Amino acid sequence: MSNRSSFSRLTWFRKQRKAVVSASDKKMPNGILEEQEQQRVMLLSRSPSGPKKYFPIPVEHLEEEIRIRSADDCKQFREEFNSLPSGHIQGTFELANKEENREKNRYPNILPNDHSRVILSQVDGIPCSDYINASYIDGYKEKNKFIAAQGPKQETVNDFWRMVWEQKSATIVMLTNLKERKEEKCHQYWPDQGCWTYGNIRVCVEDCVVLVDYTIRKFCIQPQLPDGCKAPRLVSQLHFTSWPDFGVPFTPIGMLKFLKKVKMLNPVHAGPIVVHCSAGVGRTGTFIVIDAMMAMMHAEQKVDVFEFVSRIRNQRPQMVQTDMQYTFIYQALLEYYLYGDTELDVSSLEKHLQTMHGTTTHFDKIGLEEEFRKLTNVRIMKENMRTGNLPANMKKARVIQIIPCKAPVAWLGQGWGGAGAGGFHPGEAIDRLPLCTRVKSRVSSGLRLRAPVCCIKCQVEKTPVKHQLTQTVLHGSQASCLGYELAGEGFTEAGDLRQARLGIPCLIPCLPKPGQRPASPLHRGA
């Protein structure tokens, strides 16, 4: 009898699995179907065995709990994620499934519940003009703090701006790029410059600032009505650009800084924060859960990710779409708990330093020492160092204990010991002084990364080509680093600034010939 029962359950699971992975579905390398790849998100039925209960985690136990859940390739995280309710059973979707609204949905089975959907004002003569694929989502003890929306389609851009105006929203959080892997994930719903009118909402670009992990755009919006114009409003769009096409960000640091900026820019009495990705459930849910659990961490000194995700799935199904996103939430919360917010305003730096020098911890260390101790405890996963540890790459490392992690490595086509550095503005990379055998690779990497300036900030007895390095000179915002002579493919000998064959400006430093003095005293003593 037990064999027949086991066979029946196995047959049931195979049928459900076949419904999930169809021939038209694409797979990620790790076998997980992600929101971006699917034109239709197929859902597994709940297991007949019933859900498992998960309890809140006190913050002092968070690190140990994450370590346990991460064992065996995050097996317990997957089990916890798979125990979540889908959210489809509790809700009805009559409005979203109407024939007039089907073209407004980017994915046919990622739909807003009738009870929590955002209702627009009805436009005279247009049936179902009150519908948009967007749902109210609660924050931590804050009703309707967010609106989770799909990325606007060309057909829904006008409705999107109408929603922003009617809901009095002052902040839009965008968590997808317009195209990923050559597929449109979101239609561009703002002008690059100047003004554009969407429906009856005029949108004017006021400012745009591009940073390493995100872009901030500011718009002035104003409805154009027959009975006269209303007062304009300022709307900020924060566009997180560092979410990779596959999976989740390598580190949660960028997301935490992004979330802090969202909180800073959103006015106190504004309407709901509009959050969208492509389907409006995966990355959108991840962002909302991190925000809520950080608030819970402050208020109750514990987090309850499972309960909160279960609750918001009743407001919009499938919020937090993959187990990788679910795990990323825990990683972000641990990062925040262990290291907190270390960003400072320049005006408060002196006062902060005085405070750090004057405080002691339970380790009998002053604040600065304790902060540095936290840095030394940052765990680096060995699997993230595989490329640098390859035998072919070990000889390229000056110090074998210092090698780049896999994600930020600056790729040359082979390992070379450099790493991308997340700076205030995009496109920064850091590296150690090259070994004698690696000078040619270093210059090649600069060309491939389109780096116009190479700044050497060290003083050594001998350079990789056995010349003394002591000179650096600044020219405005650029630096000429005098230190060694380069000769090789595409380069000429000597000179502060030369053009490579690829036509990219590149600094090629050199030293004076033996017996020759530097041309200017400005070149001395960097």
C-alpha cells in the first residue's frame, strides 16, 4: 500500500513539474526560472504534506541562522522559500482577466488581486479605464506604504503617470533596465530631456545624476486639463542599475545604500512609493521586504521574513519570486545588522571622529579600532576566489593572500589581479603594482576597460622594469604617473601622453634617461 502511495505522489510531482518547465521556457545556469526569462510564470501547486512553520529570528542569532540555512548549497533556504503560500488561492482576479484589460498585463498570470489593486479614476467613454496592473503593499506597520507595479508597457505609460499623479506619489523606484538580454523589460516612460506629455500629464526632466549603482532622475509633472492647470509636483525616480541579468547582486551593499537614498528623498507626507521591476513581483518584492525587515529590526530586535512575505503575497501574488532573491533578503539584513550605516555627511566627519576616539566597546577598544575589527571579520567565500586561485593565475599575484573576488574582477580575457571598485561615479578599478611579466597585460586591460587615466599611488625602490618610481604630476583632473618605460604592441617609447593604436587616450609613463633630470620640479616627490 505504501509503495502505491509513493508512486502516486511521484506521478503527481512529475505532472506538476512538467507544467512548470515547458519547452518554451528558458533556464538560468543554475536551473532556476527567473521573472525576466518567462513570458508566463508557471506556479507549482502546494505540496499535500502541508506547510512548515518558521518563526521570527532575534537579531543576535541572525548570523548563525543564516550560516545554518546556507549549508548544503542553501538547502534550508530553498525549503523555507518553497513553503511560502503563492497568494493565488486567497485572491480573485476578475478585473485583471477582463478582455479589455488583457493587453495591459505584461505577463498573463502576474495579476493584481481585486481587493488590493490600485483603482484609477474612470475616463469618460473608455471602459475599464480604471485598471492598471499595480497593487497596494503594506510596509512594516504602515498600511499601503508601497505600490508594487509591473514595468509600464507602451500601452500603459499614460495610465502609469495618471496613477503617480492621482496617488500623490513623489518617488518611483525602478529595479530593472529597459532591456535585459535583448528583451524589453520596461518601456521608457520618461523623456531623455525636455518635456513630453503622456495622456494629459506633462512630464519635464529637471535633473539626472548617474552614480555607480543607480541613477537619480527628477521630473516636474503637471496635468493639462480643460479647466486649467494644477500646481506642478516634483517626482524623483531612483533607478537601480546594478541588478544583474541573472540572479541577484553579488553583494547587498549597493542595494542598502540605494534604499537609504530612497528614504532620504521621499517626502514625509507623500503618497505611496511606486516600486516596479518587469513583472512587479520579484525584485520589487525583494526591495519591499528588505525595507520592512530593517524597520522591524529597529523596533523589535528581530526579523520575520517568512511571515512578512506570506502576508504581502496576499496583496500581490508571488512577491519575491525566486529562492535566490529570498536568500538575498537575509544577506542584506545581516549586512545591515553587522555593519550598519557607515556613510557620513562631510560636515559631520570631525564630530564623528571625536566620538569614535572617545568611545570604548566591550572589547576595550576605541570606536575606530572596533570598526576596523568588524572589517577584518568580513567573510570571503572561497568559491568566489576560484579564478584567482587557478594555477595559471597564481603567478600573477604579488601577494597570494590578496586576489580579486569573481564578481568585481576586471576581465582581460584571463586573470590579472585587478578588481572593479564601486565608486561614487561609475567605472573605477583598483589594482596592485604589476609584476615585471604583467606590464603588457596591464596596459591592455586599461585599453579594454577604456581607462583614460592610470594613477599610481605608491613609492617603491624598483618598478617592474627596474626603474625607480618617485614622480607623479597632476594636470587638472588627470594625473601623469612617471615611473616606467613601456614598449610593445601599439605603443611608442617614452612620453607622458601617447595615443594607442585603438585610438583611446592612455597615459604611458616613463622616467628620464640615465643622467637626465626631470623637466620640471613639479614632477618631484609624489
